[in-house]
Amino acid sequence: MTQRLSILAVLFGSLAAVAAAQDSYTHGRVLSVEPGVTLQRATEQGSEEAAPNLPFLPGDRVWSDRAGRAEFQFADGTLLRLDSGSKLDYVAEEGDGRVILRLWSGGLYLHARDGHGHPDFAVETPGGVVEARARGVYRIDAAGDGTRLSVYEGEATLLGERDVVVQAGERLDVRQGEAIEDPQAFDRAAQDDFDHWNGDRDDRPVYAASPREYLPEVTDNLHHLVDVDDELRVRVGDPNQPMTNPTPASRGTVEQTHLLKLIALGRHLGYGHEVGPLLLDDVTSNADPARMRRLLALLHRIAQQRQVIVFAHEAAVAKWAGKRAPNDRRVHLHRLNQIR
């Protein structure tokens, strides 16, 4: 199947939306949280209840009660999920981007990404220091003077009396820095409540992948942060504003968020199968000229992997496509007869 972007322009029109730039966050933030999670700043004596979109900065401490759990996101896209009954410090972020954490007790999942090259996380625990320098999924549990490291994807090293490399599918138990035995294969199907909670949340980033990846580009960073709640409703925000549903006043943002959700869903459902065309109707009608151009440029880039067909009635869309069609084999403009 030829990879191309087909735009069918019928009439004309354009409505306004708003766009503005915001600086991105450079450390971490609270992505989502359940009641019972407390955050304390290094610069403050008191503490506060953790809430979505609060920054998570070097020097901060967070702890959860028996019911509370929380999810944090770092600037490279890495996700950290904290179990109930846990205590965690964000110790430092070094000049080379290395993030140092300290898990005093409880458990965490680290979904290490490679958004800024390669992940580089060190988690200090009672049993030793866990180093995760590869994209992967790691669970770390700390209790008393012991630590358990479970590697689901990737590879991690536990630094203690001796350094032990733990591969995907292996688990290591350490007490007072000494490995009890060599890494052992473990049964991934044997799951506790924290495993199930982590798995439930894994379904949401799949749904939010395209909005998270593309919405900042389409809105020129007006909405830099994207989250999906437990009912798969998308919330948007920026580093200086609370996360919220796209407002009715920004109809363009609502429609573009919905479009990006459909792209994510199509990408997820089509994984491992032949990629079919993406048919889009009237996706530019509530975009101002600048946002329309960014949206079309995004769809043009997506057309490198799959055929994209856009139905539109704006003259500006026809102009955009007509200007590129002669020199770009992926752009074809077809005009439809008006239906009365």
C-alpha cells in the first residue's frame, strides 16, 4: 500500500483557538495519586497532601499510608509507582542527568524510559543500591535490612558486598548488602495487589500515548502534560496549572485530544497486524491557522507509517495540500463535488 496523505477539500472555513508556549518541567511531577500520600519539601518544615501535577524535586520526601499509592513522572518519561506503606526520598539529580532515589521501606515500580538518551536511575535501599541504566520495568521492595529486586524487562545491577547483575525474568533477594543466593527466575503470573494495580495503570499510558506524544506539538506546548484517569478520560495541563479536562471554551483542544486518542487506539489495536488507512473527517475545522498547520504537519509525518485520508472543507487546508502535492508523493489533493 502506498504511504501517502490524501486531503479532500470541499469548501472553506476556519475557527479560532488559543495557543501559548510554556516551559517544560525538568525534574519530576506527581502524575496521579490516591488519598493517603504525603509530600514534604526539603525547604519546608511542614508537609502537604500530594496532588496531581505537583512538582517532585530533589530533596523531597514522599510517604504513603496503608491505602495510599502514587505515580510520578520524570522529564525523560520514566514512571515511578509507589506502593502503599512506603517511604521514598528524591535524593538528587546529578549534572549528567542521573537520578538518585532512596527507598526506606515499602515498594515501587520503575518503568524506565529513554526519552533523553538512556535512563540512569540509582535507588538506595537497606540492602544495597539498585542501578537501572537500561529501558525496562523494575520492581524494588524494601523491608527491614533486606531488599528484593525483580526485573520484568531490561537489566539492573544491585550494588552490595558484590555487584550482581539481574536480567529480565530474574529476581534477587539481598540482606545487609549480601545476596542470599544468585538471581532466580520467578513466576510473573504470581501477582499481589501492587502488581495488579501497576498492571491496571499500564493500560492507561497505551491510551494516552498519542496525546502525550503529539498534543504539545499541536498546541505549541499550551498543553504540555497529558494524563488519563481510571475511566480513560484524558486530562491536560501545563507545569503551572492543575490537570483538568479540556475546557468547553477550547473546542479545538477537545477535538484534537479526541483525534489523538483515536490514533493511539488504532495504533494499539493494530499492533502486530497490517496497518490500515486512517480516515479523518473535519479534524481542522476548530483550529486556528497556526494550529491547523501544525496538525497537518503531524498527520503528514504519521503518513510515513500509514496511509492518512483527511476530509476537510477549509480553503486553507486545500492550499496547504495543493502547495505540497506537486513535489511530495505522499500528498494528493482531490476535490469532491458538493452534495445538495
